[in-house]
Amino acid sequence: MLQALPEGFTAVMTGAGGGIGQAMLRRLLKSDRPGRVIAVSRQSLEHEDRRVENLKADVTTGEGLKALKTQLDGAPLHLLFNAIGLLHDERRGISPDKRLEDLDAETLSTLFHVNAITPVLLIQTLVDSLKGHHPAIIASLSARVGSIGDNRLGGWYGYRASKAAHNMFLRTAAVELARYNRQAIVLNLHPGTTDTGLSRPFQRRVPEGKLFTPDFVAARLLAVMEDRRPDESGSFWDWDGKPVPF
């Protein structure tokens, strides 16, 4: 698993309490290769594996980002996997904006903050641990609907646009990180429609065989990351290892 990374590599997992985050963490811990895994969630998590450091923090806030930086304490970082994303939130009255009439500035601001700004601020926060000569993979969950070239159906304005911004932020960060660490690989990853809380209200429209379990998705995304090389940094891939147009 992730053979490009050294034995005993250090990983940071944000969104570790969500469906894909939990599945990815379980997959990582099945291997003896990770040496230290910082699992970040807004919830209190418990893991028996001694390699796991549970950090209760909201990294969409400055305080949460600072707590993560303190926890890593300047150690070289080999894997940063971000599974944070927002599509709907009943408590905050956020749902997909299907028409122009549905657009709301506050909702758009929230979607951009969680889906686009937070992932790039994670990289900014941990950049000193990504610099150097060590292999590093920075992977963040995007969505095919964030592809401008693939947008033929319209709708879902805020989610689409925030994921498109996510992709641009990470591609731009990839260009800069290449100057600091030639072994760094930055990846935008589309997990497919996964059986999690994010997709649950919309699953009735998913074609048969296209609703994936979190464990399947975690396995596929690890395989996609395994196959990437530094000259592919900044690219956009789906769960099946196929490139997605920006």
C-alpha cells in the first residue's frame, strides 16, 4: 500500500469521522506501513491502534488548523488525505441550489469555505512539513460535478462552483509545492457516489451498481494514489483511475 511512501510514514486524515474518512483510516491501519496517523474530526474518536492520534478539531476554523499544526509539531508529513465536504445541511438550511432563483450569498460563502478554502488552508498550515526531499501525497476529495468541461446538466450551483474552485486551488498549490519538494504529488479525487450522509438524500436517482460502499471507495482511492507519479501532481482522477477534465 502506497509503496512510494517510506516505512513508518506519517499521515494526517481530516474528516476522519465521516463515511469515507473512517473507511480510509481502517484501510490504512490494516497495513503495518503507517507509523503515525493523526485522525482529525469534530467528533471524539477512539481507536485501539496505538499509531492513531485522535484530534478533536474543526479544521474549517483557524483554531482547528492551529491545533492540527501543533499536533504534527513540524514532523515531515507523507500523506495528507482530506475527506471534508459539504453539500447539504438541514440545520443551516443548506440544500443544492438547482435554479438561479435558489442562490443565496450566505449559503454560497459557506460552501466555498468548506469545500474550497479549507482544503487549501490545510496545505498552507502544513506546508513546512511537506517541504523537503521526502515523498508526499496530498489528496483531497473533489466531485465530478466540479468539472467545468463535464457540466452538461447545470444545477447545484454552489457545490459545483466550490468544487471547481477546490480543483484550481489544489492545482495551483501543486505548482508551488513542486518547487519545495519534487516528490510531492497533489491530487483531486472523485470518489463516485458513496453511501454516506452526503449522498443519502439523492440516492434514489443513482443507477444500479453505481452506489458504492465507503470501504470500496477507500480501496479504489488508495489504488489511484498508488499509481500516481510526481509529474501528475495537480491532476484530477475518478475512483476508477480515469482522469476527469477540469
